[in-house]
Amino acid sequence: MSEKTTILLADDHQLLREGLRGLLDAQPELRVVGEAGDGRTAVKMALELEPEVVILDVSMPELNGIEATRQIVAALPKTRVLSLSMHTDRQTVVEALRAGASGYLAKMSPFQEMLRAVRTVAAGQRYLSQSVAGAVMDELLNPGAPSSAYSELTSREREVLQLLAEGKSSKEIASALSISSRTVDVHRKHLMDKLELRSAAQLTLYAVKQGLVSLDD
């Protein structure tokens, strides 16, 4: 390969990013061109740098990896997203792939498997780590399985849900999404109606269960 494959690393743990960057940059055909610590920054940097591959953590602040994937793929169809996550459940894996991810890798995977995944998606192919392949097979064998209420939410409703669960005020959310506070309140009402929830605490708990936010630091 005459030119190096460019990579954007997006994970909210700096130590992990630094470790992965050192390992990836040590490969003769790979080059990390940027790092992002939250989903919204990941989208912004992807649009600026146009990397060939984005290694994107599913659970990130500001904008989760699934929504970030959807935005990156829509704007940069040639960029391949490799989802990286501790979650290997069927819903998370399928949501990431439906959002446009070219691959899904469990965080407990060895680095050699990550290399294989990066090279595979960079070549325009798909990659699933062995630990999540079963989840995708379940989806293929049970296409009529009922969808969750979360899958019925719009992309904007999911963004608002995450920011609400992170403790942002309506004004802060409005600023982050470039919408009015009134529109935020309308989205909040729609979220509560669709999810059949009645309080901010319930919304937060729901977001935690969906892997959008974490109670851990």
C-alpha cells in the first residue's frame, strides 16, 4: 500500500486513545490523524479531516457513537466506521450496523483483532468480532422480533434524550443542537410519551439502560 490509511480515534478515555494511537501509528500502513473525546467532536473532526476509518466508541458523551456514526456516514459515504464497545448485546450491535457502521469490535478484543478489523473495513469489507456475530445471526434468523421503543425514536429525539440524561438544561441543549428551548421541551414531551416515562429521573435511567450514558465516571 503506497499511502497510509488515515484513522480518527474517538473514545472518551484519553488513556485508551493514547495507547491505541501508539499501537496503530507503529503499523507501517496506518496513520492516526486525530483524536476526539466525545461524539459531537468526533463528527466535527471527521468532517474536517475526512479520514478513511473512524474507530468510534459507542458510549460517548454529548453524542453517542451510534448517532455520530449516522451523521458521519451520511456526510462522508467513503469513510468507514468501526464501532468499538463494551456492549455486545443484540440491540446495540444491530443499531450500530443500521446506523452505517462497517464493523463492530468488542473492547475486550486483542489488538491484533483490531488491526484485522481496521484493515478489513478500510478495504471496503465488513467486520464483526466473534463475540457479537451471534447477535447479528439472531437478527437475521428472527427478523420479525419486536423492535424496542428506542428504535422508534427519531435521531434528534435520541440526541435530546442523551443530553437530558447527562444533566443538561433545556437552554444548554438548545445551544448544543442549535434549536430553541421550546423545541427542546417539545422533544422532551415526545420522549416521555413514546417511552411511557413520567420524570427526568426515569429518562436518565432509561438512557443508562440503553448505553447512551454511564453512571461511571
